[in-house]
Amino acid sequence: MLATTVLLVAAIVCPVACAVDTPLYERQPFDLVIVRDEGKSTPLEVLPLKDRTPGAARSGDLYARLLDAPGEEIAIPGPSVERVELYEEQLLSKAKEFAAKSDFNSAYPYFAKLERDYPDYPGLTEAFTKAIYDEARALFAAKEYDHALALLGSLKERSSRTPGLENAVDTIGDAILKARWEAEDYLGVRRTVDAIEGQFAGMRLSLGERWLGRMSEGAALERAKAQRLAAAGKGREALRIVSGAVALDPTSQKTRQLLAELSSAGGTLWVGVWETAAPDATPDLDSPAAVRQSRLIGGRLATLESFQPSGGEYVSTAGVLDTDDARRQLSIRFADSAMAYRLARLLLEPAGAAREPLALLRERTAAVSVEGDNRLLVDLKSPHPQPMALAAAPLNASQRDIAPGEWRRVSLPAGSEAAARYERVSGAGAFGAVEEYVYSDIDEAFADLRARQIHALMGVPPWRVAEVEALPTIELAELRLPTLHCLLLHPSSSLRERREVRRAIRYGIASQETLNKIVLGEAQRNGFEVLSNAVPRGKSLGDPLRYAYNESIEPRPYEPRLAALLLAAARAADAEAAEAGLTIRAVPTSLTIAHPPTPVARAAVAAIRDQLAAVGLEIELREASEEELSSGGLGYDLRYAEITMGEPLTDVWRLYGPGGVSGGCSPAMRDALDKVVGATDVKAAVNALRDLHRVVYADLPLIPLWQTVEYAAYQSNLAGVAAEPIDLYQTIDDWRITDGGAR
């Protein structure tokens, strides 16, 4: 009778094969009872039995509850029970099976389940250890040394007494170190030795002692090679070699001294950049390379030195800059009286387009006079909240001698790999020359930075900042002014006449996602914000620089369906106009976006291209230099611009005013701008700026994207670099090489 019951039950129970699609470790725990009847073996899945002893001898009937019918207990005659496989026994069997086939990825989930729920199961530790060992051997054979060593690290955490572990670590560690030594990655050699000794502390390894001796000898050989190269006039190559020597033996005073000597040899500072400015470039909002250059050779009547809660602080190389208590008169006491008269004549000329040099200062000037031959007095039309900010006006190349810099740009020596060279003509400092080297590849720039081929790298991509922060011989400076990213329209683009198309483009760009995933690389950093207007949002809620931004106006969201609908409606309107015989500038089916050769611009425009293609706008990308982009002669519809504003109160005129950087100024915008530039106190200026924000948001003369923070990386033995400079070269007179080099 019982046998009949067993057969009936076996007939209706779903066999193990029914659950083949679900891995065993994900299923509800069950034991297998294999029953034999009439020469056939049938597995029964039952709820876990009370007796969990592996291989326990069982006598008498076995009482169990079927997994699929747990409500009723059944009795299985003892003679019909062929064997019992506990759930944990099945898991271990599966894990061993996969490991034996070298399918370690499939085996590890079973081991993990066992360690979590059945950590004391007999044979688990030995089987798991063997699997890890076997995979490490396989990886070593495949020359995946780093992965193999990582596995040995996990094995050590399980048990440092694992037989053969010390020899395995020595063998794999040797292979890693040999590969890095042959690749001349000496910093990698040093860091690997330190990492292995730290990770496998307490073990008797021979690797550390052997390689430390080799590194000391290698450092001496590299030091001698660097000295020979330096004597042959190959300073940068010598510096790369001695940098490797420092990495090999950072405690050597001789090596550090040689590093300091070579780093400042000839008094030349080597700087990595993504592009250089043209020699005659005018520093404007959308010309970051020209702005950087102007700190050296001049190009501004006054420069911003810091930004405080009370506003910007300015100095001028032209002379002593001052203002009266009524904030209605600006004065400059020139060292050269001829320059006072020259600037006076320039200020009496018509204001011209908003982006022209001195345009806003001319527009706000009521009268000009020269007192005592060298003191220029500029009477303003009305009190100004920040008169000195008016003096922070760009100068073109022909006007540069009014407020000259302490450096001049010179021709490059024959055979030089530099893109630009500047030499000091006045002032004092440890460096007498600056050479800028242009990089197009991020990894190459980073490699040269690590090898000390350059002292500093301007414009570290935000998604690589964490990597730089982890380098022991590199420091980071965070520029004070955020960068504003936007799309500017070509002066003759048909988009200027089609606001609905501009809105479609803005709705078709996933700004927040692009900023988070592409620009930041999923990192969280202050100062990175999506914008509804191209003015600074500040780097924090307490940043006084955010005074011009209207937080009540949210950035347009990513709405691809709305973007597609707006484009479709615009094209339908074009078709109707064409049928009526009207001459129109039709909505384009494709656009060209020009962009500078910076890492952020390259990554961003690639994402924008794909996003706009999804809403019906094909995009062609065109990379161009800063000079080509600002000239207006390059063919494009939109251009990706990276803008820096030092004082929004005055810079909005250069951006949005008639003939400004944005290129368009509607009557409503002109009215709002007039209120900004005519404001007589801070409160009125702030209110006017926030009203301007509303008009700009509605008119959309440019397409605002996001704000980022600029980073500069530099060698830690380069002292004097400010932690938060206005621009890279602000404190260059204080820069000097020390004999340090590691944090």
C-alpha cells in the first residue's frame, strides 16, 4: 500500500528538470529523496528534513512533506529510499561541477550561497579555496596577472595559512613587476610592491626585499641617464627619466635634488593645454585660451583678482585703479602719461558692438579728462554698483600696450614641440619662460603629467578628476569662476528667426543626464548645474557669484516628444507658407555644430548629436580652433561655447547686448539690459539681472546647457599655485620648484 502511495506521489510531483531554468541557489531550499521502485529511480523534492547530518544512516520509514504539497506529510518506506541529498549537498556538488569545468563565474554564486547560509558545511572551505586557486592559476596562464593577484588576496582573507599561497603571491607579483619594469612604469613598480606588501602583510614573501634592492639600483642608473640627457640639452626627456627614478626610490635625496634642478632648469614652465590662443587674440567671454594668455601678455584694462561677498576686486597693470565714494568716477594713475591720453581718446570713440573692446565702458562714460598729465578721470553717466568692473574690459592686440603684461609671446625655437612660448620681460619670479603643449588625447596628457613632462595640465576633464586625486605626486587647483556651457547661433543662421526651433533643440537635449553621466561620469561634485540662463549659478548656495541667476526659473526639461512636435509644427508651417508662395527660411533637416577641441566639448557634442537625431535633426560635428570659432567665418549653425564670467553685472552686456557674443538682441532684451547697465545700486542691479533672466529665457538667443568647474592639475613639487585661482596663471610670480614631490 505504501509503495503504491509513493508511486502515485512520484507520478504527480514535478521532477527537478521542471525548474532547470532557475539556478539551484535561487530556488526555495529543498532536499532530494531518491526512491526506487520496479528498477526505476525517481527524485522527490521535499521540504528540508529535520536531520541535517550529511550522509546520515537512516532506518525505518522517512517522513517528509513534498515541496509542491507541503500541507500533508507522507511516509516513504525505508527500503525504497535509495539515497537522500540535502540542499546544501546539492549546492556544493553544483559548485564543484562548474569549477571543474573552469566555469568559475557560474560556480561562485553557489559558493556564496553556501557561505552565507551553510558556512560550516563539511568540505565547503576546501572546495572554495581550491576553486579560487584554480582560477588564479588559469588567469596567471592567460597573463591576467592583476586579476590573479586579486584572487590570491581574497584567498588570504579567507586563510593566510593556505598551502602554497606565499609562493603563488611571489610568482604572480614578480610577473606583474617585470611587466611594469619593462614598460618603464616605475611608479607602477613602486606602488605594486607597496600594495602587495600591504595586502599580504604577515606573510613571508621574498618579493619585497628582492625588488627594493633592484629599484634602488635602477634609480641610480636612471639618475645617471637623466644627467647625460640634461647635459645634451634634452631637458624634458631628462625630467621624464628622473621622474621614474623618484618613483623607484622616493627616499633618495640625490634623486629628489636632481628632480628639483631639472624641473626648474632654464627657468621654463611646461604646461599642458587642449589648445592655445592666437598671438593677437582678444580675450572675450567665449575665448578661454585667450583669457588665459591675457594674464601673461596683457589684454585687459583691469583684471579680476578675487571675488568677495562685496563684489570683485580688480587691479590694472596700466596703473593705480581707483573710484570715488559716489561710485560715479573711475580713475587710473598711469606711469606713462602718453597712455593716459591714448586711453582718453579711445574712450571718446563711439561705443560700437557690445563685444568690442571697451564697448560698455564707452557706453557708460559721460566725460573724460586727464589730471596732472598722468591721471585719467572717467566720469560715468550715473553711479555704478561696481565701477572697477567696467574697467575689466578686453583690449585688442593694438591696444594691449595700454595695460601690458609682464610677459611677451615669442617665436618657438627650431624643433620645439611646444605650441606657444612666453618669455618674461618684467617682474620677478622663478620662471622666465612658459611653454604650452597642446594635447588631443587625454591619456597621453595624463601620462606626460605623471612622467613630469609637464608641470601642470589645464582643464582636467571632470570625469577624470578622481583619478588625478589618487595620484600621490599630483595636486589639483579648482578655478574660482565656473564655466558656462551653451550653444551659440551663427550670425547668419536661420535659427535666429525661428524661436520655436530653438526651443525644440533645447527640449531635445538631455542636459541633466548628459551632465551627470557624460561630463561628471556619475561622480558627485559641487558647482555642476544645469542652466536656464548663461550666467553663473555659483559653486555653492552661499557663493556670492550667483547674484545674477534667477533660481525661480527652472531649466527646460528633457522632453523629446515635445521637441519632435515643435519641429513637426514648424515644418508644417513651412509647407503652408510654401504653398501660399511665401519666401521663408525653412526649418533645416540637419545642422552643423562646431566645437572647440576640449575633452568636455567633444564628449558633450557627441551626446547632443545622438539626442537631437532622435527627435528628427541630423547633426554634423565640426571641430575647430578658438580663433576659427570666434571669427564668424567658419560654416556652422550652432557652436559649443565655454564661457567664463568674472562679473555678471558687466559681462551680460558683452554676452547679450547688440553685437554681443550671443549675436542677437531683441527690443525686450535691450530694454532689460539698459536697466541692468543703468542700475545705480546693488539691489537695483540684482533685480534688473533677474528680470533680464526672464526675458532671456523667453527669447532664447542662445541655448544654455550647464555649468562646470574647471580643474588644473600640477606637480606637487610646484609650490605657489593658489588653491582657487581666478585663472591658471594668476599667481605665476609665486610659482617655484621645491625638492618635494609626493603628498
